[in-house]
Amino acid sequence: MKTPNFDSRMNQPELARIRAEIREFLANDPSIAKPRADSWSHFDAAFSGRLGRAGYIGMTWPKRYGGGERSSLERYVVIEELLAAGAPAAAHWIADRQTGPQLLRFGTEAQRQQVLPAIARGECFCSIGMSEPDSGSDLASVRTRATRTGDGWVINGRKIWTSYAHQSHYVLMLCRTSDNPAARQQGLSQILVPLDVAGLTIRPIINMAGAHDFNELLFEDVQVPADALLGSEGKGWDQVISELAFERSGPERFLSSFVLLEAFADLARQQPSAESATLIGSMISRLVPLRGMSMSIAARLGQGESPNFEAALVKEMGSLFEQDIGDRLLGEIVPAADPTSDDKFRRLLAEAVLHAPSFSIRGGTREILRGIIARDLGLR
Amino acid sequence: MSDIAMIEDTVRRTLADALTANVIEAAEHGAWAGALWERLEAQGFLQPAALAESGDLAEGLEIEAAVLRAAAASALPLPIAETALAGWFLARHHLEPPTGPLSLASFAANEALSIADGRVSGRLERVPWGRNAAGVVAMAGGAMLLLDPRAAAITPGVNLAAEPRDTLEFSNAQPIAIGGAADREQMLCRCAAVRALQMAEAAARALEISVEYAGQRKQFGKPIGGFQAIQHQLAAAAGEVASARVAAQQAYFALAAGQNVVFACAIAKARANDAAGTVARIAHQVHGAIGFTQEYQLHRFTRRIQSWRGEFGASALWNRRLGELVLGAPGRTLWSIVASGI
Ligand SMILES: Cc1cc2nc3c(=O)[nH]c(=O)nc-3n(C[C@H](O)[C@H](O)[C@H](O)COP(=O)(O)OP(=O)(O)OC[C@H]3O[C@@H](n4cnc5c(N)ncnc54)[C@H](O)[C@@H]3O)c2cc1C
């Protein structure tokens, strides 16, 4: 049985400066007049532009690609402050968290030069093209096909749940480039496709909160040049796996509803009661250790490790936690939730509860994560 | 191996060798495991406060944690946590610890001893190994005291794990020593951190036993660990264990730094309490009937973590205290406290 490795110190005094900086930036930014629950699902290109120009996107990347050469913990502080403030961080989130790092690891110099500086400026946004109508948890079964032609690739197939494809510039696709029925994980490749390419139809899908965040993508003889391939042909699966520790361990896996808890604390200060103190305490006693776990992963990611076991533990515990906030407030304490209300608390409660079902689905379902944990425990 | 890892390893080996079925069986029936105590005492790990002779607080705490981890992972039926804590409090008050096992009061808010003319009266409930202790650290009139259980009327009791929990009734008793002023909550926090650490490690061991068992026990022609329902239960337990361990680790860091002490200790104990219930339930479910037998070792861990949930603060107490602490901090947002402590 493997034992997860977490080393978590609650206070890193050397991070105080970057924390003060990003707080000051946010305090002066117009967007946070209206904080959002699940704020990394709120797309605001102008906000991301301001953030990028201030140096808070691509923070850990080399300066020659527009990065800031900051530590992974400094970046961690910035993104957790964005979430805690409910800032509308969706536009750049995926490019900053995973597409950019994938390009850094697997991209050619030309690919990096072409995309990374624009991402870091907060002007270039990316989507994840993994899921398909018939391939969700069983990602290795994807069928969208990229076929080599004389001078590039032709892509045919469908992607679905592609968040912000209608507002982004690139989609990083997982495509089948050759067949090996005995080993489905082989023969997959990652291809970076511009979203304005001919032959690509983007169809909106409205989510249960009434928002148009994700889409269905139809590829009909979409042509891209040979250098759209990211990394090695046939190695797409391994590349995608290495993306997952970044995707699963961050603070967005437990802070999606935090602004709601903060708003509840404001109410509880006005009308103190033992019940509300106990509820806040029970949430804080779950949150603080989770954050310690997540920060400890960030430090290891910064050293080039891939702590996938630990990341799965964070997402498993984190999604339960962020789902419970809205659930307990709605169930035990509060008046009606209303997504249109001027009352901040009612609106945030509605946003948190309406988004909560997605928390344990996106980025790998609870069942898939428990399977990963079980494998590392030695059970499979 | 670091010095700390070496200490943990030494204690683990000693216990693997010396904590025999006979010793466990006798302890379950109330016998004092004296030979084992003496062996551990001879190794010199039972007084971490004294071990950290350099006066290095952080080092003393690291040694304490290492010894307690090893002991909790073995379900050691001896009051070494209590002895470490009592020794720690005595050292801070520059009082000499008596030789032998030590114990403590519960430091619950409603526990009141009175002191008049240097003599102590009142009742201490559920003192761990009160009958065996050479001294019991308690509080009266805002000061720390070292009491002699032999000066008390003792009503024996036990917890779920058959560990002695005795009621001590003092009437006009002469304390062994009287220390200076002490803060009840600070003492409670220090004890809560210790229990939380023991709980996290004992829960980790219960998980480990369960994972091993699930790999070996076959039904329907395959190991039960191959069934997804079992895998997912154990994965959920692994999350609980990991976060309880991290919370205990954070409490120890806070104690070493002398910062965020109430905050971190409250979190550690509340987290351990909640994790303990889930882990015990899952561990037994995965075992089927065998886990419900006296012969099988799982219950040595699950009975302990269940018992310890109520000691030095149940979840209701700590969650409420934590909520009041964070809500009562003037001008602080919840987030600023989560991010930087309080
Ligand atoms: C808000 C949101 C945004 C998203 N954004 C993107 C995006 O930008 N790009 C992208 O590519 N995808 C995106 N996704 C898709 C997401 O990755 C998938 O939803 C997820 O992988 C699950 O796939 P599925 O929805 O097809 O469910 P399914 O895989 O069909 O699962 C349905 C249920 O069956 C369970 N299940 C499946 N297989 C097993 C198994 N082996 N054992 C036990 N239970 C199993 C699942 O856990 C789940 O409970 C997004 C999803 C959401 C909700």
C-alpha cells in the first residue's frame, strides 16, 4: 500500500508579499464588485486581460515566453486569491493551468513562441478537447480522428462539453491517429487546433444554471498544418495523463463555493448563533487541511514531480467539501436561494447549488478518482 | 534515515517485538504492562520534553510526534501520550516530573477543583490510567498542579478500548507540587493535538489492515478488493486518513511556532474526530464478520479511535469554538484567516 506524501506548513511567510500584491490588484479591479460562486466558470476576457498585463498569468513560465519565472507556490497564492474573491477567472484559467504548461513541456520552440506570450498577456484563451459524445470517463475510447495528409492533418469527429470553445482561440484535442484495438491508449495524439478554422462547427449547450459555458464541436474535414501536432505522434495518452496532476490538485477543486461561505460568515457576524458558528467551524476544519494538502502538491509540481495519487485525494475530498457548503446552508439554515436576487447571499447560494453537481464530474468523476486512489492503495 | 525517522523506527521495532498477544490480552483485562513500560522507559523516549535538552521546542515536538505515531500504529496499551503531555506541562512550569507513568485531567470547562490553604478538593473524571499514574497534572484556581492519585478515592472505569479511565475524588489532598498560572484552553489545545495525532495514525493503521485484508480475502472467485464498491469505500477512507494526518501535522507546526495554536489544534481534533467515525465504519464493513471478532486485531484500532473522539473535545465543542474564533476576529475575513491563520 502506497502512503500519500504531504508536507504542509500552514504559513509561508515568504509568500506574504505576493499575497498582498494580488489582493491590492483585486481590491482595485471593477470585476469584484460582483463576486461569483464557481468563479472559474465565469468568463470575462477583459478581466483576464487586466490580470495578464499585471503579470498574473503564466507566472511560473520562463521570461522569454512572457512568463514571470515565479515559484509554483507564488502562482498558487494568486489563483487561490482569485477564487476566494470570486473573480471571473474562466477566460484564461485553462490556458494558464494546463494548455500553457503542456506547450512548455511538449511543444516545439515555434509553438511556444506562437502561443505562450499571448496567453501570458491574457489575450489568448484555450479549451480542452478531450470528451466526446461516446467517450466520457472512458477517455481512451475517443474516436475523433486525425489523418495525416501530405502537408498536415485532416480531422473528423465530435467533441463535447468543450468549455468556452465559443470564446477561446485554441482547443487542445485528443485525437486518434492510428488504430491498435489491443492497446487503445496507443495511437492517440494531441493536436492544437485554432477555433476559427474552416470546417469546425461550434454548437452551444446551455447548462442547468442557464449559462452557455460548454459546447459541442463538429469537425468536418478540418485541415491543420503538420506543426499543429503537440509532442509526439502516438504519445497523446501519456501526455494527457501528465496534465492531470495540474488539473486535479489545485484550489479550484475545493474553493468553488468559498465566496458563499464568506457571505454566510458576514451574516453570522450580524446575527451570532451557536448553530452558525458550529457550521462555519465544521467547514473550516475540513478546508484548512485540504488547502495544506493542495499546497504541498503545488510545491512538488514545481519540482517537476507528478503526484497523481495525492492530486486524486485532493479532488475527491475537495469536491465533497465544496458541494457540502451549499448543501448544508440550503438544508439547515437559510431562506430561499435566488439566482436573480440583489441580495448577495441568496444569489451566491443559488450559484453554488446550481453549479454543485458539476464539481464531482468535471476533471474526472468521483468514481474515476476513487478508482485512481484504489489503484495506488494497491487494490487494482 | 533522519534522527526523527530513526526514533520512530526504533519504537516500532520495540513494539513489534514486545507487544505480544499475552501482553495485549492482559492489558485488555486491566493489567499494567509494567515490563513493556520499563523497556520503553529504558530507551529514553517517554519524556520528549526532557529529551529536547537543548530547549529546542520544535525538536521536542518532533520527537514526541514520532514516538506517538509509532505507539498509535501499534495500539500500545500504555499512557505514553499522557506521560509525554504531563511531562511537557511540568517542564514548562519548571517542576520535576515523578518517575513512572503520568496522567492528566480532561481540562474540560466544567471540571473544577478547588484549592484552599494549599489543599485540593474536587473530582477529576475519566483520568487515563489514574490508578497507575505516579502523578496527575490538573488545574485549580487558575494554577497548574501535580496531584498524587494515591491521595484520591479512585473509582475505576474504562473506555471502549479497555484503557483505564478512572474517576479521582480529592478531598483536602496535599498536591505533590503547585506550578504557576496556566491557561486552561492552551492546555486543552496541547492535549487535543496529541489525541488528534494518535487518532490519525491509528486510523491509518485501520485503513492499512483493511486494504491488506481486501487484497487477500476472496469471494466470488476473486479478492474482494477487486470489487469496485470495496475499492471506493477504501478510497474514501484514504481521503479521511490523509486529511486527518495533515491536520495533525499542521497542529504540531503551530505548536512549534507558537502561532495559530487554538486554530490549528481545534481543526486537528475536529478533523480527526470526524475522520475516525468514517474510517472505523468502512474498515469494519470491508472485513465482514471477522472484523467483529475479538481474535482479529482491527478492533484494537477502531475501538481506540472511537473512544478518543470524545476526549479533549468532541467535534461539537471544537467546531463551535473554531467558528466563534474566526467570526469573532475584528476586521478579519474568513479567507484571510484560512490563508494566514489567527
Ligand atoms: C462543467 C463541465 C465542464 C466540462 N468541460 C470540459 C471540457 O472543457 N473539455 C472536455 O473535454 N470535457 C469537459 N467536461 C466533460 C467531463 O470531463 C466529463 O463529463 C467527465 O469526464 C465524465 O464523462 P461523462 O459526462 O461522459 O460521464 P460518464 O463517463 O458517462 O459517467 C456517468 C456516470 O458513470 C460513472 N462511471 C463511468 N465509468 C465508470 C466506471 N468505470 N466505474 C464506475 N462508474 C463509472 C461516472 O462516474 C458517472 O457517475 C466538462 C464537464 C462538466 C460537467
